[in-house]
Amino acid sequence: MTLKPHSLLAGALLAALSIPLQAQPGATAPAAGAAAPASQSVSPAAMTLGEVRRLDREAGKITLRHEAILNLDMPAMTMSFQLRPATLADALKVGDKVRFVARKEGGLFLVTAIERAD
Ligand SMILES: [Cu+2]
């Protein structure tokens, strides 16, 4: 009775170990290229400093006075963004200093991550 779960575990472990080992040599370049931008978007380097000027929770919009947004090639200014998701800034209030991730998608400026920067 105790042997069965144990061998199942060992089998699962072997399977889990063999998948990354097989994937690595064949697909090193594409895997690394695809993974890098995704992880960079949540790193502190991609975040911009700003201050909350206005919050429209029902419309899911936030107005930020922001420093230059390097990934959008945008100088410092005050502007509004669409929050994605709309609940993203629920813990924030006007006047909060924040750091955030901005993206442009289909002509819309989005904030996809935001946190207090105190
Ligand atoms: Cu702007």
C-alpha cells in the first residue's frame, strides 16, 4: 500500500525533471528571447514614478502626473490612463506617490501595474 504512492511520486518527479531537460538544449534561443521581455515588464526598471491627481473608479481611469515614461518615449506630463484591470488602483487615493507600468495598446494608454512609492 505504501509502495504505490511512492512510485507514483517518483514517476511524477522524473517526468517533471525530464521536461525542462529536454526543452533546454533544443529551444534555448527562442525560449530566452520570449521570456526576457515578459519578466522585464514587471521589474522595477520598467516602472515610472508619478503622483495620483484624479481617480475615476467607475470608469477605471486614473490621472497621473508622471515622470518621463521611457518605454513609451513620453516626456513628463499629467495625463489620464485606463486602468487594467479597472480595480487596479482601488487601494490608492489622490495625492499618493506611485510607481507604475504604462503601456500603449490600440491607441489607449494603459496602466497595468501600480503601487505606492512612499
Ligand atoms: Cu504622458
